[in-house]
Amino acid sequence: MNSQSASTVAPRRPMPVEADAVPNPSLRAAPRWSTQESGTMPQSPPHKPRTSTQRAVVALALVFSAATGCDRHRARATADAGPAHELTVSVPAALRIARGLDTLSVELDPDLLANKAVRVERGRSIGVAYTARVHERGRTRIESTRHGYVPGRGFDVGTLVWRTDKDGLPRAGRKYQVEMQLLLFETDVKPGPHWNPHAGHFHVLLEKTLSQAEE
């Protein structure tokens, strides 16, 4: 009987799967990064290298910033110099010329001086710039020029000498005239070897031009 019952029992068939039982695709886990329409955070765009124009703009901005910093530094340095004070200087009023057989020398006359008052910034160095020009008397063409700087307020430019064998003057039978321009100045460049007072703050305090001809 047991064998007959087993033959009459129908085999179990698998249950059909209803369409509604399939998981809703919309309920699946959203991807890690999605678009803004999904309501999640957008993916960060990849970094783009700067163009040549952008690099140029950045470089100009850096240069402008550095220049502005230098200007502020100069302004502070000028302010640190302190207020100006008055100084009296003895300014030469004439030249002396001496003629030798083959030399021509010129110097400032120490006996003819005029006192002048100037205002100098505290902390500045004072000096004298000179330019001497020689030409034949009655002519305008310059034969020779000398120039230089001396520190201090004493106009101590020394004696300038021209030699025939070296400078081509004086020549026999010719008379000469010397013109010297003097500048009293202040600068924030300290005196030293190869002194160049124009390398920093340079301000002319007084200017004088002298002229003297051979008799």
C-alpha cells in the first residue's frame, strides 16, 4: 500500500514567481556618485591645469605685490631718517687757474667763500659732485671734462691738473677757460670705494657754477 500511495502523489512543482515579487529596480542601492537629479552630491570635476593667460595673471599679481612691498619699505626708510635740520656750509665763490710750461691746474679759491644755510635729512650722508670743463678762451667747444664725488660738506675737490703729454692741453700760444659746476647733495648711500650716491635717495641741496679764464 505504501508503494501505491507513492505512485498516486503528484510531484511538487516549483511555485511560479509573480512579476510583483521581482525587486523594484528603483529600490536598488544608488551608485556611490550620481547626478544632481538623483538628489545626491555631484562628483567633483577633475582639476584642470592653468592656461598660459592665467599663469601670466598670477605672475603679474606676484610682481605687483612685491613692488608694493618695496615701496612700503622705502617709505619706512625715508620716515626713519628723521626730520630735517639746518646746516651752514661755506660755498666757494671763485676759481684759481695756474699755467705751467706743459700743465694747466685749477682749484677752488679758499679765500673767497660765502655761507649758505641748507636743510638736511637726519641720517643722510652729504657730499659734493663736481664737473670741470676746459675750452679755449673765446670758443665753446669743450676740450676736456673731469667729474667726480667727494664726501663731506667742505667742497674739497682738490687740484685738477691737465698735462700736455697726457691730455693734449695746454698747447703753446693758446689761452684756456675753466668752468666748474658744484652740487652739494644728500644721499642715503654711505661713502665707500666706488661710491655712487645716485644708487639710492639723491637730493641736491645747493648748486653753484664758477668760471675762470687765463689772463
